[in-house]
Amino acid sequence: MEFSQNLENISKVLESANSLEKIKILETLNNTDNPEILEKIISKLDDDSIEVRGEAFSSLILNENDISNFLVDALKNTSKNVRGYASLALANRNEMSAIPEILKLVKDERSMVRSCALGALGHLKVKEAKDVFLEALFDPNIEVKKSALHAIIDLKIEISEEMIKQILIENDLEIEKMITLIKK
């Protein structure tokens, strides 16, 4: 509930306050449908403090109002954090209608965004994105590869022995553990 807080006070706290004050106010905003406040919450996905980003993320996930349009718009934000975390928020809210927009992010210039988008698609169980997951196994960024592998394992997508050999070239312990799950 927003209690008696006005927009100006909320904005002031979210823009200039310390992290604890931001977190305190974000905890009260998980049921807002005010567009200006929603935009402020979404902007906090790019806060300097990981705790503030986490509270903004929680606030968006817990919000029972239809805020999917705001989150889909956030997928076009200039901030990599906003794009990435908005895709994960949409996935956690089970917003299947956002799949086409999330799919666009697997080609994002920022590896963090690509990784989040793949994680979101995996969470939404988008089996139709099989080729996207397989292609991402050859992304230059190891975290993107791991996100693709997680989705492949979760969705039980088969991959060839040749692909497995190419992935194991990374010589990464976490990837090796994931490959053993695929082979079972």
C-alpha cells in the first residue's frame, strides 16, 4: 500500500536517499499501479546498490496489478540492468505474452542482457526457442553459455556429442557439471 505517501516524497526518496531509505520505501510500493511510481521502481533496477536493485525487483514481481506493459517497455531501456532484470521480472510473473520481446534480447550487445533473456526464456519453458538456446552455446561470453545450458537441461533439449565436445573446450567446472546432467 502506498499509505499517505505522495509522489513527490516517493520520488525524492528514490532519487536522493540512502540505500536503506530507498529499500524502506520500495517495500511499501509492491501494490502500486501508478505509472510514475512504476517507472521510478523500474529505474531502481539500475541502482548502484544491489540491495536496492533486489528490492525493486521483488516489488515488481510481487505486484499483483497488470504492469506487464511497463516491464515490456523496460526491455528497450538504455540500461543493461533494467533490460536484463525486466526480462527476469516478466519471466517470474509468468508473462507469456512478453516472449517475443524477450527473444529480441538474446541478440543484445551486452552479455548480461543476453544471459538474463536466455534465463527468462528457460524459466518460461519456451521449448520453441530450442535453436536460440543451441546457438547461444557458442556465444563468446561464458555466462551466456551457462544460461543456455541451464535452459537446455531444464527443457530436456537434446544436443549432439559434437556440440558437447565443443562446449567442453571452455574447461569450466560448472559447464562440465552441467554436461554430465545432459548425458544422463
